[in-house]
Amino acid sequence: MPLYSTKFHSCWLEKLDSDGNPVKRWLKQGTNPSTFICSICKTDELSCGNKGWQSIEQHMNNKKHRDNLKLIQQKRVRAEHEQLKKKNKLVDEQSKNENDQMF
């Protein structure tokens, strides 16, 4: 066991995950200087005291985390699609109203 624990470094928040997404979307420093929290997986505090950044990489590459990230991305795409459909419906209604007023 190491004599000193690796502390969470705020510069890690600027890194990207293996899919090119900023880790700051889900990575938070824990209450202990040597811990982190994944807001996607809703984890308790995980230790980065022994392996540092490698502990975070190990977490972000596990199946549960990747599945949770994929689910969130799918929900975001669906929500954007629904917003686009609503916007198109409004545009169609406005267009119809304008055409009705012309005649």
C-alpha cells in the first residue's frame, strides 16, 4: 500500500472519455481528497488514492458505466427529436394559418 494517496486533480475534469465526451459531465470530486463520484452511475465515493486517473479510466470503461452513458445519450436524442417534431408542427400550423388568411 502506498505511503501517500493520490488526490483528485481538477485538471482531470478537462479530459475526454473513450468516446470523446468530456468527463466533467459525470465526474465529480468526492468529499475526501482521494475520492471521486460518477453522477451517471450514482456511485458512492470511489477511491483514486492508489491509481489516480487510472481508477477513473477503469470505472468509465466498465460495462455498467458505458450502458448508463449510452442510455442517457439515447434519451437526449429522443428528447431532441420530440422537440423538433413539436417545432415542425408549429411551423406547419403557422403556415396553414397564413395560407388560410391569404384566401
